[in-house]
Amino acid sequence: MSTTDPAKETRTDEIDLRDLFNRMGRTLSKWFRAIGRGFLVSTVFLIKNFLPLFLSVIIGAGFSYALKWSIKPVYVSEMTLRSNTVTNAEMIANINQLDLLLKEKNYGGISTALSIDPAEASKIKHINAFWVIDKNYDSIPDYVDYRNSHNVYDSVNVRMNDRFVIKVQLKDPAGIPKMKDRIFSYVNNNPVLIQQNDLRLRLIDELLARLNHDIEQLDSLQKVKYFEETRNMKPEKGGQMIFIQEHATQLIYNDIYALYDRKHYLDQQKNLHNEILTVISDFLQPLKRHNGGWYYGKFVIPVCFALTIILLIIIRNREKLKEVFRKY
């Protein structure tokens, strides 16, 4: 027979909430104390070693400007275009083929594609095409996806289909105003794009001819007949009276406006966007080089600063490091 009092038995599977919250509080307290202590130690370390750290920033800035003057300048400009014949995906891939030739230093292929001399082709560093991203899907361009990192499954921030950006990098700024004609020459010499654009313009002409015919045939007022079968009926025996419905008129604005809207859109496509590409904004002449001091400094200065901190930590703890090396 068991001598254990049932009232004194404790259940081991129950959770003591007070003990749990106490443990969580102690853990959070330890974390906050560790963060505060780390912040205090870091602040004191930076203050004590202000001079060497400041010198590291100066050295990084000097090294950045040394790179600036030792490396040839690069000038960057952008042009926003609209593709009228093929999709943006096809046109961007077509333009980026030029950059593949530049990466391979195939200046002969670049000179043939752009219809320029090989000497001028060697002054071109990069030619890239990028998507324009519309945030919140409001048809307003927000930024250019230079890193090609946009998530294509994002339904809120989407790629715009009515424009894309071409970015060029040249060693000589005098060649930037000529890049538009060179890129248009490359695109307009593509036989597939020429055929597709000719077909598009021919279809537009056919649709315009039909729309003009329909607009001429359609009057602003059109008589509509109601109960035509009743009008043609004759009175029967017994002198019964028949009410004859007269012709009624109604305005047909919706039909006319729909035709004119369609005609306006097709006229715009034929007159404003009759080429393979349409320029939305042209290349601008840059005033400064792209690879200036800050271009290298934003990488070199943090590296020099971090290396100086590591070196100071090693110097401060050199005795402990010696013991570790002797031990192992």
C-alpha cells in the first residue's frame, strides 16, 4: 500500500510561468549589460586610439586619390528608350550582347556592330541595358535596376514595359553624344527587327484605313426603328385601333469616341513611334569623371580603417597571442 500523500504529489509536466519569466528576464538583462559594456569598451577604444585611426582615414583618402590619378578616367551617361517592335526583355538582351563583346575586348566586333572605327571602339568601356522599376504599380518610374536583382514574382514593384535604360561608360567624354546614333545603327541594322517593325507599320495602316471608313459611315445621330413589325401591320376587322410607333433618335457618342480613341492611338504609333526605338531622354554630357576620388574612397577608406583596428587589437593583445602560439 502506498504511503505517499496524493495531495503532496507534484506534476513535473506543468510549466512554472514565474520561473520562466524570471529566466527570460535574467537572459535579457545579461544581453543588455553585454551590449552596453561592448559599446562602452568600443567608445573608449576609439577615443584612446583616435590619432592612429584618424591617420588611417587620411591614408585611405590619399590612396584613393592616388588611384584616381593613376587610373584612366571613365565617363558615364544614360539614355531612356522605348521599344516599339519587340518586348523589353528581347531588346535588353540584344543590347547587352554589345557588352559581352566589350568584356572579351572584341573591338573588331564592336566596330562592325556600331559602324565605327576600331580605335573609337577601344574607347568604349561598357554598354548595358537595364530594367526600370515601378514601385507600388502606379505607372511612375522609380529607379533603375542596375544590379538586376529585382524579384520578377513581385506583383507590387514591377518592371515597366514602356521604357528601359541604356548606360554607357567611355574613356573619352567626346564620344558620348555620338552613342545614340551608334546604338540606333546597331538596332536598325538587325534584319529581324526591321521585318517586325515593317509588319507592325503595315498592320497599323490597315487598321487606320478600316477605322477611317467606319468613322465616315457613322453619323453623330442615327435613327433607330422600334417595333418595325408593328408599323407594317394593318388594322384587323372590328375597327381595332393600332398605335404606330414613330422613329426615335439616340446619340451614339460611345461608339464614335471609341473609334476616335483607337484612331488617335494608332496615329500616335505611326507618327511618333514609327521606328524600332523611341528616345524618351537622350544621353547627357557628364561634367565629371565617374571614377573620381570618392569612387575608390568609399571602398579604400573603410578597408584602411578596419585594418588599423585589427592591427591595434593585435598590438594590445600581443602577449596573449604569444602565449597562444607557444601553447599550440
